[in-house]
Amino acid sequence: MQHRLAGEGALDDCRGRPTTRRIEASEQSFWMGFTDDIVVRVAEADSGSRIDVRSASRHGRSDLGVNAARIRTYLAALHEAEKPGD
């Protein structure tokens, strides 16, 4: 999934950390160049794994919904990747 996150094309930096089960990335906004930080954590759960996703702007008070949309897009891609092949 790290490759899918990085494969979106706009991430400036994307590193996986297998020992901590984290993917950390950053992305700059197109117009203003503000940096957002993205962290994906995978934790063991009783029936498999639990995934936590955080996306936050480093600057300003409002991101106009960009970070929430990024999380929804990532989780949708993750759910799609879970589906068995056609």
C-alpha cells in the first residue's frame, strides 16, 4: 500500500518503516506550497489488522477539506486492494 500511496504522484516524500509498521509521507499543495503530513499506522487486531490514517496541515487553521478527502481516497483504495481479483 505504500507504493499505492506514493503512486498517487503528488507526494514529496514517502517512507515505510517496517519495524514500527508506519508509512510517513508529506505532500505540498499545488497553489500555495503548504506542506501536509500523512501517517499510516498498521496495528495488530484480534481479527487481523487495524489501520489508522492521519493527514494534517503543517500551516494554517483550515485545509478546506483536503486532508479529510485524502484519507477517504486512501481508505477507498485500500478497500479496493483488499477485494479478490476478478
